[in-house]
Amino acid sequence: MADLKGAEDLSHLESRLNEIAVIMRQDPEPASGSSEAAEDADLDDLGEFDEEYLNLNSLMDEIDTFMTSLEQKNDSLYAKLQDLLHENRAVLQAFQEEREAKEKAV
């Protein structure tokens, strides 16, 4: 279930990145008319870039949250694997000691 949620999050992030990439590739429309109209068009473009920046910033926050969650899961998994490794080594050592004791008894 957790893997499915992670896959959905990753899929969502990929689609958001694709949306931002499409927006970033679009050429701004050339301004026509007087210099005042050009300045107004530039201001409009700044507003559009502000929106793109906010979208990109939001996307980066989502990626950061996803990566932090992934890092925490990785750390937890690593700790569990370390515990399992130590337990397996202890069991193996116990079996070896038991076998050696049986061999000495025979």
C-alpha cells in the first residue's frame, strides 16, 4: 500500500514537471504598439512568470517532501536490515557453537 502511494506521488510529480516544462518552452507573445503597450505586456509577462515561479516553487516543495519521506523510509529499512543481519549472525554463531559442542561430545 505504501509503495502504491509512493508511485502515485511520483507520477503526480512527473506530470507537474511536464506541465512546467511545457510552460517554460512556450515563447512569450511579441508586444505590439507603443512603448507603453510594450511595458504593459512586459508587466503582464512578469505576472505570468510569477505564476510560473510559484508553480515551480510549489513543485519543488512537493519534490522535497517526497524525497524527505523517501529518505526516511530508506533509513528505516536500512536500520531494519542491520538488525536482521545482526540477528542472523547471532543465530549462525549459536548453531556453530552447538555443532562444535556436539562434535566434541562424540
